[in-house]
Amino acid sequence: MIEMTLYGRGGQGGVTLAKLVATAYFLRGKDAQAFGVYAAERAGAPIQAFIRVDDVEIKNHNQIREPDHVIVIDPTLIGPSVVAGLKPNGWLILNTPVPAAEWTELFPGRKVAAIDATGIAVEHGLGTRAVPIVNTTMIGAIAKIFDLSLDEIRATFAELKFGGANVTAAEEAYEAVTMAALPGERVAPAQVPLSARIAGILDPDVGGAPKIRTGSWATRRPTRRTLTPPCNHSCPAGNDVQAFVEAMGKRDYSEALAIILETSPLPGICGRVCPAPCMEACNRNDWDEGINVRELERYASDHGTWPVATRPARRERIAVVGSGPAGLSAAYQLAKLGYPVTMFEGAHELGGVLRNGIPDYRLPKDVLDREIAWILDHGVNVFTDEFIDRKALLRLTNQFSALFVATGLQASRGMKLGAVEPGDVEQGIDFLDAVHAHDAQVAGLRVVVVGGGNTAIDAARSALRLGAASVRIVYRRSRLEMPAIAEEIDAAIDEGITLNELMLPIRYDRVDGVGKLTVTRMKLGEPDASGRRQPIIDDAPDAQFAIECDKVILALGQSADLSIIGEGAEIRENGKLLGLAGAPVFVGGDFGTSEGTVTAAIGSGRRAALHIHQTIAGEDLFPCEPAPVAGREVIHQHLFAHAPREQTSVLPRELRVGTFVEVHGGLEDYPGHDAAVLEAQRCFSCGVCNRCDRCLEHCPEGILLRDRDGYRFNYDYCKGCGLCATQCPRGVVVMAEL
């Protein structure tokens, strides 16, 4: 980078000269910068201007304190102080009739160039004799010194609409400039005692803030704020998405993992099965593609160092009923708070829907086992094959200080399809449970799956892998309204599964051994309570028809089995169950909210743990009310470069349809390409300062200070220009009216 400082007086065209030099280099294909700073707002007052030239984007916009070269366009300003900070081999370019070789006494050991720009400007009628404008003359001399051709200077004049005498004066200066490397030893300017200094732009503290408190001129001033990133706001688990992604961008995978583990103990699981509302909410979607948060969470789980588990230290014992995502989350958070936790699970293995309801090709069981084992390392005791009914729940209220019930959605929703034979129609959850137990038999069968959620997609793709002759999904709404993860729908279709939209099954019959599912066409009406358009039966004469099939799998959703609660019990807003004697009972997960996602269940379990702790210990550990969400309108997207999302490796279709091997392999690194780092660095960090230094680099007054707590404004000298706010990419710096 080349940096130049220019000294002159108001009215001589010094700032325009800086612009001329920068433009000449810009037309050469360089990145160039020019700006001025004034000591007072009047003609004849000292001014400084600064020029930067580089082959790459210039990000520093502060005043220059150690220039490569110095230009002095007013002879009255020539003195020892102008070389303050000038680098040893830099040029000192003077507007003076005195030849360069005659400046040895004042500037020994320096490279000096001299040109009588004032005389040439007056001769060509540029300005007046009292105030000649010397900028276009000086550019001719500067061009000769820095090997800029006269053709380049003429092109610069044409670009900035200069002509006539300006061109002639520049050409004359190009030929008349004298240059000399002066003998002697360089002498640094003497330091004047602070008490003797006169406030002014040419005192020994060249480049520092002027002693005039220019902040008194301001009508507004910059302030800093922190907003809530939309990814954080939309995460049902309550993860600090922005913070962990920032750590990933710094290659600190262990720190990223630690941030996630503050709120969720299942990052490897969420990094595979989460529907990722954070990615939908990402402000970067408007610029190119949202951040691949799900894969970054998975990468942190796979590559970060898991911390040492804590052990319980409190006396109060907590029971957790159910070992699905909500139960595991609550047990983990309570154990971290020091409570001895005992978990009761009706099945033989822990995990609930994570184990029995999500196939291995999406969630390998070794990942599930690893994260469950880490939770248990926190001192969580487990009883499996222990079904808890209402009577057992009442017994536990007398044995524990508090209970958390998260038994999920146990009751499947059915559909009246007539008198069907055993085995012809099966519930989706039961089918997936049989898949997990290696007991599902669909080889060679024509299978129809009814439903549009993740269970329907999982059942269909599992049936295909088990050798079904054909698999189709029948859904009463359109694909747009399907609640399943969009990528999973795409994958199912890619694997050869047929999707029939706007069809509602009516009955299932077997005639002469051939199964037929009769369906009727639907059409969409007005949105219902869920926000999706309501399906209406099409009354066209040909709306009904039959689909030949051998097996129907119903995946219409589930509901909670409330028999464990008992009559007269009532659930409060914070999940506490009223109407039971003994210890307080809290409910959560799908059992309490029916939200139906792993991440929502994790968040529910964490909140329940905090409620339990507040009830027992009286300590409120809930996060403060969040700041407003950083919407798209506060992000300066144009300050970011376009960058495509890092993609994951995917098992080819021909290799995956006959196996339950995991389909997605995660982000792939290769030499010179750290995929997770590159993906994380695409993050806008909406509403949260990540110390990018753009405000510091662009402040023309140099009044921003950075320390370990962030940035501080020196309001004594801030004029309120607003550059820091316009250059803040993420909406942290804003201007406040005074």
C-alpha cells in the first residue's frame, strides 16, 4: 500500500489534488482512497488530505500517521513538522521555487522534489494572484516522480472534467520538477513540551485529533446497540446461534460446542434432524443463501472437544419420566444445576422417538448413544422397562422433590377406512418401531403412506429401503402445506417415491386378493388455524378413484396419552401440573405442547428444568427479555461479498435406497478448504458486534477507541458524520439526534 499525506490551505484545491492522484491510480486498476480533514471551516486555514493506493481493497479509512510520501502545496507550511512520521525513503514534494537540492539544511537525508507550482498556476491564470489554485499543476510534478505518464494525467483530467490551462500547467510541471536525494543524516522533528504546544494541525502531533473540541459542532452522535439475531429468535431450543457460528468462523470448534451445550445437550442429533427454522429466518437468504446452521452444529459436535461432565451436589432429587428429547434435555439441565436426577423409561432403551421414530439413515444410533451417554455421565440414574402410569406417578411425588413428565405423543390418530384385514393398515409410528426392531415386512409390496409430516416421509423412505415394490405418499393438501422438512421431501422424490397431492383416502378394500385404496380429490380453501389452506372435497363426478396397493401406513400425527395425569388435574402456563398431592409435577415436550419437533422438545425440557430450580431454590435463571430482532432493514448487505453456501456430501441415490447407511455425510474439508470455517464466516452476525473494525477503519477523525470491552467513542471530537453507522454491516452502530 502507498500512503500519502498532503498539507495545504483552504482554497488551494488540496483535497481536489488528493482526488486527482487517487483517480489516476484508480484508472490504472488500483484501489484508491482520498479524503481531507480541516482545522477550521474557512478559506486559508490549514488543511490535510490523505491518499491511499493498493492492489487490493483498502479497508483502513483513518487519517495517515506514518505516510510513505508527503506533499506540501503551500510554501508557508514548509517546516520540520511536515516530515513527522514520514518513512525513511519517502518523497517530500514541495511547492516552492527553490530547487530540490537546496533543502539540505532543513531536510538532511531526505528525498525532496520541488516545483514552482504557484508561479506556473499564476502564469496560466489558475485561481488569482492572491489565492492561486495549484492542484492541477502539482499533479504534473507528482506524475513525474511516481512514473505516471502524461497520457494517464490527461485521462484523469478528462474523468474529472478538467481541461484547458489545467492540462497545460500539468504538462509544464511534469518537465520542470527537480528531484534530489539530500546528503546528511535525517533529523526527527523536535518534540515540543505539551504546555508549549499551540493547537493546530501542524503541531508535532501530526495526524492526532485536533485540539479544537469539534464534538460541540455535532447535531447527532453514534451509539451502539445489541439486537437479537433472527436465528437466535427462531431457535426453539434457545441456542445462541450467532455466538456458536462466530466461534466456528474462528476455527474454535470446542468453544462453539460449549456455547451450544449451554442450552442443548444434543447437538449431533439436532445437526441431523432439526427442521432448522433458524436457516429459514436467516437474513442472508435475501442476499444469496442462508447460513447452513444445521450442518455447522453437527460439525461442532463431531469435531469439538466435549467438556468434562459435572456431578450432582444437591440433596433434592428430581424424577424425569420419559427419555425422549425433552426428558433428556431436562435431565441434563437439572444435573448441571447439581440435582441428582432419576429417569424412568417404559421402553428397553433410552431415546424415545429419537431411537424408535427416526430411521438410521437420518440419525445413526451411535450418534444418539454417544450423546445420551454424555448426559448420563452427569450422574443421571436410569430405570428402563419402567412404565409410569397414574398410580406410579403419585407414588413418585412422595419420593422426589419434583417431577418432570415428558412421555411424548403416544396415541396415534386413526382413519376410518372400512373393515380392513389385519396387517393391511398400520400406524406410521408402529411401522418405524418395527423398522428399528428389524421386524418390518414390506418386501415386494405396493405401499401407500398417508400423511405429510416427517413420520410419513420416514415411513415411506424406510419402506423403499426394505424392498417395497413401490411407495407413494398420499396427502390431502398440496406439497407447499406439508409440514415435513423440505429437504426430506426432495430426497424422497429423488429416491423414486411418488407424491400424490390433494388426495384424501376414503376406504380400503380387498377384492379377489387385490388391495385397493379409494381416494377422492381435494381442493384448497381458506387458511385454517394452522395457517395452511384448508382442504375441501372436490365434488367433480370423477373425483373418486382407486389406487391398487398391498399396505397402507397411516402417518396422521399423534396426541398425548393424558391418562397419566388423572381427572381434575390442570396444567399451568409454566408447565406445572395442579391437582396432584406431593411434590410439584411439571410437564413438557410434545406431551405438554404438541409442537412435534426435536428442537422444540429440547427447549421445553430446558425451561422446565429452570422452573423446577426456581420452585426449589427460589433462583430465577431465565434469560432476560430479548432485545428487538435484527430484521433485514438494519443489515447493510451491500458491504458483504456474495458467497455460495457450503454443501454437504450426499450418498448417491443408487447406493442409498437399499441401505440404512446415513445419507448426509456433513460438511467436507479438503486441503486448503475448511468448509465449516468458510460457511461460518458467511454469517452477517445480525445485530451483534463481532469486532470487524469497519467503524474504526472508516472513522475520518480517528475518535474511535477499541479495547477488550469493545469500542468507545470520543464524543469530544466526534462531529457526528455518521460514517461509522453507514459502514457497520450488522446494524450495531446507529446515529442518535442530540
